[in-house]
Amino acid sequence: MAQELTTQDTRDVTTSNGDANRRAMAFTPAVDIFERDETTVIMADMPGVAPDDVDVTLERQILTLRGKVKPYAPEGYRLLSSEYRVGDYIRVFTLSDEVDQAKIKAEFKNGVLRLELPRSPETQPKKISVKAA
């Protein structure tokens, strides 16, 4: 139902809400994809992203997940050493016709984006009764 289209590791990040380009490292978030009954669930790890900085867009059949990370520095301190690489997250999937795009749900909690992609009723398996002749 969901297939990865492209991944990126670049320094030019464009936001879909019209913000100007900004220089940032872009990471591909790790995802787990599950299926139960008539729903596919995608869970994407985006540590360091605030809920307000998550952007999920769907254009035609292209699902784009973005997360913007704001660098953190405690007030009054100067950075001496840093091993943690700060950057934004981006992952792009192409959805099949089976997904009911109007009923996609998204939730973000503790750095994990959870998307529910329900299958449209028209594409769900149907039981065909067979009559004895």
C-alpha cells in the first residue's frame, strides 16, 4: 500500500508551507510499516522534532513526511563539543490506489509520527457466495 519513492541526504531543505529554503542537514527517518485488517500503519522516528514542526503532505499519491529540528543550546552556555548531528527529517512515499486518502490519520508523540492509512472500501476483498447448481 505504501512504497518508498525516494530518500534524501542533502543540505538544502525546502518546506512545503512556503518558507524560504534554509541550510540544514536532512536525514531519512527510520520507519516501521505494519498492516492489520484493512489498515497500514507507518511509524517514523523523528527525535528532536516538536509537534508543531511536523509536516505531512499528500499531493496526488505522493505522501511526504517532514520534521524540522531546532538546534538546542542551554541559555547562558557556549558549545564546547558536539557529537549529535542536528538536521531535519524527510521521507517520501508513493501510495497505491488502495489507500482511502480522505481517511488518513496522523499523530505525533514522543518523537514518533504515526500514520494510519486505511484501505478504501472499493479495494477491500469481497466474499462472493457460490450457489450449488
